[in-house]
Amino acid sequence: MACVKETDEPGLLTFALLWHNHVCRRAPCRDTTPLALFLPDDTGNITALRLRWLNVRATLFRFNEDGLAGEIDAADLGNMETQIVRRIPVELSDDMKDLIGRLRSGFGVEALDDSEGSVTLRVAGLAFARIIKGHLYCGLAGVQPYTVASAHEAELLASQLASVRRPGSTDCVHPIYRAQPERWLESSIRKNLKVIDAALEDRPVLGQVITFAARDRNIIDLLGVGRDGRVIILELKVVEDIHLPLQALDYWMRAECHLKRGDLDLLFPDAQVAQLSPKLLMIAPSTRFHSGNEVILSYFDSRIETERVGLNLEWQQRLKVSFRLRGAEKPQSHGRLA
């Protein structure tokens, strides 16, 4: 049995499954041992959605402010709230194209279109400039507000950032070096897709293209299509997170939903998107996977193909894969070194 406050619902199921697994170590069969989940009124949507893809016999109850609880049918909950965010093509002037070319060749700057019809310029994932309606703005989130800037100012700022935020930097404690590590990891993966999954070779990946209604998990998500047309989800983490598997499941469910609707063809017009269940990659530095992650993954429906990709700890210097684990495999017994 597990109870939860309304604000804690997204984390309920992780701890409930860990407790269920602990209890079932002494039970004859985990599949037949029931799990009762108690939630406040007006909650249960995300829990019900997740349970559809988990191998556990669970019953949902809702209790009101008077403490009275009643069983509810999980099938009556779980309406999927999700939408596709399409990138708006941006027309750039020749001057802006030349500037981006110089920044890319000189400082490794990335230029990414966003959903607002603008272009964001980043150094190792750290945004420092935007091109909006043909105008250039420079700044740093939380440090320097964005203001109208010249091409020279953008090049100077990119040079300053690249001198610190780079492989082999001697100042790894510098605030610029340590800022937004998730974005840096995303940038590294974009440049090393073949290392992460050979099926993604020469295929672009898109970031933050599926939205979660009223939920901001502050996780960088990437979506791509392999050579065989199969959708590949990349869920990234740089710190240990006990909730990673179920957070990744949230993204997988939405990708699966949009795949069945045919929405993903709009995101990848140059690819033949296959009607195969998406492949889910959970990527993190090798020591940043929580020990409970494999327990949660053991409950996943067999139709969900998952893989934990452990990276070297010095991934900022050169990204390499330390291990790959399918499903609930244990590193010490079944890990395959890459």
C-alpha cells in the first residue's frame, strides 16, 4: 500500500514499486502480489497512464479531505495530454549566415532553430545569442540580459565562452564551465550520435519536440529516427535520479501515442518513419544511474525496448560509452562494455 500528497504524485509510483519489489522477495510470485495505491481526489492521471505499461497488479484508490477512500478504475483515468512542437523554418540574411559560419568554424558554435521561429546560438550547449526576426541579441541566462548586439560582439562573447567551456579546460570550477551540464551533454551527444547508437548515424535529432501538459521536468529530451525508420528516444541525465525510468516512460508513452497518430511524420519529413514501438535510451555518466533504476525497469512491459547507456566520467573531454545495459540487466553480471 502507498499513499501520496497531490504534489508528490509523479514520484509515488517509483517508491511504491521499490517497496513492492522488496516485499515480493519473500512472496511466491511478484506478478500476483497486489499493490494498492492511495491518491487524493483529482489526481491519478499520470499514475494510471504509467500502469498501462507496467507488469504489476495495482489497484487505485482516491481519498477525500474527510479521509474516506474509494476504489477507481484506472481505465477511466489517464487521458493523454501531449502535443507536438514543430520548428518554424527561419529565413536568415546572408550576413547572418556568414556570422553563423564564422562562429561554427572558429568556436564550435551550434545554431538551433526553436519553436518560436528564432535561432539560438550555443557554445557547448550554453546559449549566448539569439537571432529573432533578423536581429541579433546577445546575453547569458541569469547573468547578462539579452540585448541587441553586433556581429563583433557575438564573436567576442563566443570566443570568451569557448576558451573556458571546452575539452581540456584548466578551469573546471569556473561558473561558465559548470553551467547547464545537461545542455552540454546534449551538445556532446548531438556531435557523437554514432557513438551513442549507430542507427542514428547521419540522422539529425530534435530537442523538446513533445510537450508535457503542466509538467516541466527540466530534462533535456532528444528524439530521432534510425536508418530503419524506427523512432529513438534519448533521455539524458547528468546527476543520479531514482525517478529516471518512469520519467523516461512518460516520454516513451507520448512518442508512442504520436507515432500511432502519424504526427511524427511531420517532424521527420525526410525519413520514412516506421510503425515500430520507439526504442528508449537512457543516457548518463556511468556512475550516475541510481541502483533502484534496474528494479523499476524490471516492471516495464516487454514491448518497451530500453537501454541504459553509461558514459565515461570525463565526457566533456571526449565522449565514450562505458557500458550498455538492456532492460533490467545488472552491470556486474550482464553489462557489455563498449
